[in-house]
Amino acid sequence: DSVIYTHTINGIGSDDLSVFQVGLEVADVLVGFNNQHFDDNLIKANGFEIPDDIINYDILAEIWEGAGLGRVFVYPTHAGFSLGAICEANGIGSKTGTGANAAILWQQGKEQEVIDYCINDIKLTRELFDLIQDKGEIIDPRINNFYFNKYNPEFEFKPIKVKRLKDLVWIE
């Protein structure tokens, strides 16, 4: 089985983009973090086609669902579930930048810095996916959120059960 992990396609050189489309065509699974509401739209807006038969696994949507929230962001209930917060709470690592800053860095000609940031996000996404597939749960990232704890002092933190890929589809 082949899997494509997405977080963003920023930083991929134009010479590499045809490889990305081929990857989409041969992959069985597309894995991302908030990909169904962001990355997939960006991918399509840049002329790529995501095959209808590909399994599209959105880590963030699965985490929200596991936390008893809907699969679409609603403020303030869905706040506190960033890639960085989730990875830090689960001992995976930290982000090296922000998407908002990436656009500014790119305009400043700091392409390699943006590419490195994107590669780190993909690494974090992959490690988070692997953790979920291995354990089927994550530590709730809101446990480290000062404001969430300040306004929800009685909230009982439990591991968030997250559907694994094998729970969603049959893969041989």
C-alpha cells in the first residue's frame, strides 16, 4: 500500500509537482492534518486531481470526532487542537514555524526556510499518524492550554480515542 502524507504543498519546487500528481494517482491513502478543509482545497486549486477512490484520512477530523466534537471547526469548542499542540502533548516534537509566517518568508526569498518548515510539518504529521495507528489514542492537547484550564477547571482529561485507518477501511 502506498500513502501520501500532506500538510502543505508549499515548498515543493515546480519541477517536483508532476511527481506529486503521480503520487496521488498511485496512492491508496491520503493522510493529512486538516487536509479535508485546507490542503485538499489548495491541492485542487493548483490544478491537481485527488482520485475519488483514494482513502482520505484527516487526522484532525478524527481527533475532533474522538473528543466528541464535530468534524468541522467551531469556535471555541474545537480550539486547542493545532498540529503543534497535539504533537507536543504527545511527545512527538515541535513545529518550526507557522503557516502565516511561511508566506512572508517565501516573499522575502527565504524559500529553503519554508521548505524546511514544510518538511518538518510532514514529519510531525507522519509521526502523529503512526502514533494513532499504533495506540488508537492520543493525549488531549488541551491539558497544556492555560486558558482552557482556567475556564474549565472541572474538566477531566482522558486520552482521546482516535479511529485508526484499519477501523475505517479494510486493508490487506
